[in-house]
Amino acid sequence: MKAASLSLKILAILAAAFCVFAWVDTRGKVSTATTNMIEVEGITLVEKSEKIPALLKSNADLKVKVDNLDSRIKTLETRESELNKELEGERTKNLQVNAELTKKNGEIRTLNTSLDTAKKQITEKESTIETLRREIIDAKNMAVDTGDVEALNAKVADLESQLAAKAKEASDAQAKVKLLESGEVIEVVETDAQGNKVVKKVAKVPYVATGDIATVLDVDQPTAMVKLNRGKSAGLQQGQKILLKREGRLVAEILVDTVADSTAVAFMNTEKGIPETVEVGDLLEMADAPVEAPKAAAPVISAPVEEAAPVEEEAPADDAGLGDFPEPDDFDF
């Protein structure tokens, strides 16, 4: 009986200890829950616990948004890196363009210097021409005064020759100056070895035609016929080959068919140039076609000639049939 009473006491003590432990543990959990849910609306834990599912869903939604924002931030960082590379490439191109501009500015300064030099040369040539003219006048006056006509005439001829040469030099220099003054600086887009497009500035000098300029009055592309406002008065002849050029570039080779006094009709060689671009109203430069060297004739191999059989004296007296016999010159040996 005493043993049973002792066992019951022990069980009671253990039950009391467990209750205390459970109470302390529950109080700790309640305290932790109270601390964790301190910002949740509500007075009691029960009221706050009812809002937990909504808060968990809100937190999940926020996490998804945060993940999306992180992904966008990474994308933006990648794009920023690509833009930085592109900016670096553009910076390199700008440096190249600036270098090209500096180079072209130097070329333009060189052209300006050449222009100034040419103008100075023109001034010097004109001064020399004026001096030569005065010497010629003085020489002629001296010839009249002294009567030494032959020697002075020779001197005058020499001076006139020098004058003509200087005048030609001055004319060439003046033409060069006009050519330089009419030049313009144009922009050309090129692709370098790395595949980058580079804008270059190039000094373009206009093309100067050296031949006569003809106007296309009519053209028929199907028959390759073209009519020009140049004829016999301009020296054109039937059967003449002429090259038509545009800005120095071959457009067509024509063969003159019929020639009038001021017009000519010709046919274009469709295998040379770009004749399909010829239109009515075109202003084309005429140039002589190069003369092709004659092809060497093939050597003629002479065939061995057999000796004719001796003719008997009893030849027929009449000449019947001999008129159709070919002469010796008709054979090819």
C-alpha cells in the first residue's frame, strides 16, 4: 500500500513538472509569436493569426516581384555592359574620323598652298610676258633705227617663241588654278578591315573634257541606234568609230552610219561600255576609238606542183573549152 502511494506521488510530481514545462514552453512560443506578429494588426494572437494567410500570400507575391526586379536588374546590367562596349566602339570610330579629318585638313592646306604657288607662278609668268613684249617692241624699234633687220628679226622671232611658250605656261597655270578652285570636298563612307564604317573627306577635282561634246538627239535602244547633233561640219565621217564618254567613263562605242551636215546617225556596240544608259539630252564627250592593229595573215602553204605531161604535137587546132580554163594567177600555191 505504501509502495502504491509512493508511485502515485512520483507520478503526480512528474505530471506537475510536465505541466510546468509545457506551460513554460507554451509561454515561450506565445512570447515568440507575439514578438514576430507585433506589426500584425489585432489585439490578441487569435485575431492576428486570422490575417497570417493573407500576409503569407502578400509575402509570396512580394518575393515574386523581387525576383522579377532582380531579373530586370541583371538584364539592365547586361544591356549597360553592351552599351558601354558600343560607346567604346563609337569612341574609337570618332578617334579614327578625327584622325582622317586632320589628315584631310592637311591635304586641303596643301591644296591651298599649291593654289597660292600657282597664282604666284601666274603673276611671274605675266610679268615675264610683259617684259618679253617690251623687248620685242624695243627690238623692232631698234631694227628700224639701225637697219640690222635680219639679226633683229631673228631675235624678235626668238623672243616671240619664248613669249608663246610663256603664254602657254601661263594658260596652263591659269587652267590649273581654275581646276583647283572648282574642286570640292566630299564625304565618302568606307568600310575598314574590321568591318566598321568610316566617313572620309576627299578633295574631288572635277573632270575636264578634252574632246568635243555632242548632244544625243534621239536614241532607240532595241536597235542600238543613236542620233547626235554633230555631222560633217564637226569632221564626222561614215564608217568612223567613236567613243562616247560621260565624265571620262566609257559609255558606248558607236559606228557612224549616215552623216548629214550637222547631224549623224550611228549604231552602238552593245558589248562595250554601258550603252543602255544613253538617253535623249545626254551630253557626251566624243573621243577617237583606238585603232586596232591588223591581224597577221595566216601563212599560205604552197602545194607541190606536179610536172605536166608533155603535150603531143598533135594538139587540136580549135580552142574549144579552153576559155573556161583558169589562168595561172587563179591558183593558190
